[in-house]
Amino acid sequence: MTATQTRQFACSACGGKLEFAPGTTALKCPHCGHLEEVPESQGVVTELDFHAALRDQARAAETEVVVTVHCNSCGATADKPPNLTAFECIFCGSPIVTQAADSVRIKPRSILPFEVEREAALSGFREWIAGLWFAPNNLKRRAKVDGQVNGVYLPHWTYDANTTTHYRGQRGEYYTTTETYTENGETKTRQVTKTLWYDAAGVVYNGFDDVLVSASHSLPQPVARSLEPWDLHALKPYSEEFLPGFLCESYQVTLEDGFEHAKTIMDDGILASVRRDIGGDVQQISRTETSYQEISFKHILLPLWIATYRYNNTPYRFLVNARTGEVQGTRPISWVKVTLAAITVLGVAGAAYYYLN
């Protein structure tokens, strides 16, 4: 196999390079405006067997050899742009001088095409900047990113699994009792709520569908999850026609490591089902043992608009879910404003205390 690069599509009207047009199902020529519809795929979005892929990745899942470059500043790993030896990292803006390496990767099988256009992403950025509390006064003026918003497909894993969980714990049931006490020499009674505990043990079964895990180290998991939800029901079979005009990052989180993170996401649902099974008014869980069956996965690409801007030589990121328009980002904070706000709050609290007493 040879290293893969994003395929280029030529405009049938003028010969220019076509780009996928967000919000449509067509490729558009940026020079003459000609549209060419993306052929409707006859394929289906399918799950692959997890254990089979771990045993023999090359046979269980279709693979490809990709040429990747690594950013030493933020750790991003991306497909190498063709014909370029030096360029900026789209995640942090640091310069990259390519030291390309070939690697065998599981090919993506599904993709969510771009829905939100670049101008809409820029508009969302401006609204987000304008609405930031405790931002420096000159942030709006210095955080101009026009022409620097990059569209990128970020790799993700989804996992399906059935789980069996054996547990031990305790079920607590509330009851009330009358308590006698003395106050100012006078004997009084009051109702007190107490808890009666019973040992509990059992087995619960759960099914999980499309547990989503970011396969990128460029975006920490909490940041990636802040961009959810994604309309995964709209996934399309992977096609290169959706890629022109956008960048694509290679996955850095392996299939196996991704499932370990998926387990931590599943844990919330498993513990909730254990508490329901224990019942009562309150529960204590002392031990759980979970086994996982019928594990399957998909390697999917999800679309983001990403911009990097600098304030006082510090890079900050701005992200847009290119399906829903959800905006997330990092930002500078004016500690002068924070301090003034804290002083104001303390002053108001002090005044209120004074008048109330």
C-alpha cells in the first residue's frame, strides 16, 4: 500500500479544485461556483467486531497507510498536507517543519459531513467573544481570526457493548422515631428520620449504543465532550467526496485505549442501574464486577471549525461543532475585573448583613 492523501476533484466547468459545500450534498468550485452533487452512497454504516480487530487488525478492519506529522507544542498528529514542508498547526498555531512518518491505521468507515458554513462559525465566534465575562477590554479588538478558521475532521471511536454486572451493597430505608429532649428546662419531643440498612446483592444487565470517545490528543476529552451532542443518527458511509477543502487528523488514541475510556463513560449508567436494583431510599455500593460482551466499534470522522488566536503571546482556541453550531473555547481572563467583582460582591454581602442585623 502507498501513503494516502486527500483526493482532489476537478471542476467539470473550469478545471478548478472542487471543495465540499457545508450544508449541501455537493462539491462546489470556489472559482466559478459550479456545483456537482456527491453521488448517493449505496453502502451502509456498519459496526466492526472489537476483539477480531484487536486479534488481526489488518483483516478485521480495512486499513490504510497514512503520512502523518506531529506538533511538538500541543501533541497534535495530522495527515501531512501535500506539497508542503512547513506550515502552522491548526490546533495551536505553532510552526511545524514536517518530519513525516508512515503508519498503518484503521480506515474511517463513517463520516458526518460539514453542515455549518465558515461564515456562520465566524459569527458564532464573534458572539462568543462579545458575551465573555471578565475578558480583557481589548480582547474583541485583538481576537480577530477572519480567514484563519480551519475546517477539520476529528477522529472518534464509537463503541457498542452489552454488560453484566455483579454487585454487593446495602439498601437504606428511612423511618421516623420520636425523640425527647430538654430545651430551657422544658421537656419537648420531635420527629427524627433515621436509616435502617439491609445487605443487598444482585446482577444487572445493560446495553450501550454508540458510546463516543475522541481519538485525538489535540483536544482533551472534557473539551471534546463539551461539543456534544452529535447527530450520530445522520452518519454517512465514508466517502472522499466529503473531504475536499478540509483537513483531517489521524487518530492518536488506539482502539483498545479508546474502549478503556468508554468503560468509564459506561460506568455512570451501570452504577445508576445498580442503585435502581438495590432500591430503597438510599443506596451504598461496596463492590461491582462487570464483564463486557458483544463489543463492536466504528471509526468515524466528526467536523469542527477550529481557530487559534493569540493574546499576549498566549494561544487560545475557539471551536465550533460544525453540525450544531455549538461554540466552545479557551480565553484570557482579566484578573483586575475578577478582583473588582469579588470586592463588589463582598461589599454587597457586608451591607446586607449589616442591615439584616
